[in-house]
Amino acid sequence: MGSPATTSSDVNRRIWLTVLISGLGYFVDIYDLILFSIVRPDSLRSIGLVSQEQIIAASEVILNAQMIGMLIGGLIFGALADKRGRLSVLMGSILMYSLMNIANAFVSSVEMYAVFRFFSGIGLAGELGVAVTLVSEVMPIRSRGYGTTIVASMGILGAVGAYIVHEFTDWRTAFVIGGIMGLALLAMRVKVHESGMFRKLEDAPVARGNIFMIFTPSRLPRYLSSVAIGLPIWFVIGILVTFAPEFTLESGGAQDVVAGQAVMWCYVGLASGDLVSGLVSQILKSRRRTVLLFLLLTAAMIAWYLTTPGRTATMTYLQTGLLGFAVGYWAVFVTTAAEQFGTNLRATVATTIPNIVRGALFPAIMAFKTLRHGDNPILPGEPLASAAIVVGSVMMILAFVGWATMKETYGKDLDYIEEYRVG
């Protein structure tokens, strides 16, 4: 047997290796998710689509297929991680989206593209929630926020990686690179160990990964509050940043804003925000106060962004970067969700909640389009800005209500189970 010091050192190495592999897995996850948005026009033209109308119609089909896949994947991988184990499901998720990444490089039709993006979505959905669950359970109680912060920060940088790779390669090569990176991670798994908390439950006669356990008077409010605090994140990414060129033009500003660069700077801000919010939550010893600070910052940044006249391209990129920083409480958001529930339901919750937040972008975009194209009796004015103010206000109100009802989880002992009973 080794000395206590050696044993402790081995444990620490295993913990940080788990954090590293989880972070790299999320890096490839975000790389794939954002790469499609970046290469979408070029890839669709290369498989025979010509007009802008054809590209838009095909994009909607493919993106909807991906979103459906992510919603299904969130349920499948979350439940499996609670039933079969965090590590095996995490690696299964990585394997699935890595193979689909490579398959995406060989598409020749919209139908084939949609099928592969559907299965990519299933794989992508499992990565973050399962990774955060595993890291939360292997890290010491008082420092687990550092681990989940590193995972999220590394992952968000995958968007920057996707942009850089796209600048130097064609779209097919970029997909293959993403797949190879994912497969390389599987070779690193040999020294990563399963969560001890989960191993204790493997032979225990308790319900695991049962989504219906959430729908009780004691658990549903916790679940809904966790969803609500994340809603502004994808409103900012999916509407304010995605349509940055259009918002800039409407303000009377520059015509040379590139959507891809706006997205890249947003994700640079997100990575920075994730790092800072995670550190702040550790310093303040409070998830609730950290979320409140970043929600207030998000509200201020949205207001500034939507009321700035005549922006230059540089100002737009600066604002998208700061918007990204403001919503960079993603790590704290997912960590808080994981900490709200017991070991036998934790992965299910931590995996479904981020995907519900992503899925909430769909009705937000529908409301945004409706307000933009019709008369807006609530807030007349420029179509884009006024529609975004209305939708954004709803998102922020829901987030603050969610924050008001969320429980503090910093320092909470996660080694417990949820009883399968109502109440």
C-alpha cells in the first residue's frame, strides 16, 4: 500500500483528470453545436442549394431536427446516467456526437443532413449535464464549484475553436476534426473513475432516473426555478447575438457586422463570464447571490444593447462580448440545478434542464417574429428593438421569479437520495 500522502495525491490526480476530460468533452460538444451554425450556408450551397429561400428552408428543417434530437437526448442520457452510471453515459454521449460529426462531413442531401444532425443533437444533449453531475459528485464539497466552472469555461471555448478551424479549413474537414477530437477523448477515459456516490446506489433498491419523480409538490418548484433562471441566456445568444447585423443596421449603424464574429465574441465573453461567476460563487459562498448579480448585469447589458444608436462594427462586437459575459453564469446555473436534487435523480435533472432552456428559444423566436412583423401595441418603435425588448422583458421577469424561489445550494452535501413518493 502507498503512503497516505501518495494516496491523497492519486485521488487528486483522478479528480482533476475527470474535470479535464469532462471539460474537453464539452469543448467538442460546443465546437460541434456552433460549427454547424458557422458552416451552414457554405455546406448547404455545396450540396446543391442555390437560392437564399432554399437555404433558409433547409436550415429550418435541419435545426428543428437537431433541436428535437437534443430534447430527446436530454431525457435519454439523463435517465441512463442515473440508471447505468455517469462515466459510461458520458463516454457514450461523446462517442455518439463524434461519429455524427464525421458523418456530417459526408452529407449529400438535406434529408441526410437532417438525420445526422438529429442524432448529433441526441449525443450533444448528454454531455454537459452528465459531466457536471460527475464532477459535482467527485469534487470535495467546498470546491466543487471550481470543477464545474472549469468544465463550462473549457467547453464554451469550443465555439472559438470552431470559428478558428473554419477560417483555415473547408466545412467537411472542420466536421472531421471535431469527430477526431471527440474520439481521442475516449482513449483518455481509462484513468477516469465512476462517481463514488453513484456506486453506492448501484445495488440499492431505489428508483433511479425516473422523470416522473420530478412532478411532486416538493420537487417541481425546484425544477421550474432552475429552468427559469437560465432563460435569458439563450434569449441573448439566439436572438440578440444571432441577429447582431440586423440590430446594428436598424440602429443606423455599420453594415459590415459579420454574424460569425459576433457569435465568436459572445462565446469569448461567455467563457470569461463562466470563469468569473464560478469564482465569485466560491468567494461569496453563495450560488443565489452570484446568480442575482449576473441577472442584474444581463438586464443592464440588454438595455444598453437595444438602445445604443448608430453602432460601429467594433461597438457591436464589444457589446456582444459583454452580453456573453453577462449571461456567463451558465456553469453556476447548471451546477445549481445538479445540487438541487438527490443522487438518484441528479443527472436526469442536470441534463434535461439545460436542454429545456435551449428549447425555450423556439417559442421566444416565434414571439419575436410575431411582434416584429405585426403591430406592436405594447411598445411601438423600431421592429427589431421593440420586439426584443418585449420578449427580453418576459424572459428577465421569469428569471427573477425563478431566482426568488431557488434555494441556496453552496456547500450542500450531495450524498443523499430522493424518495419515490409524492410530497
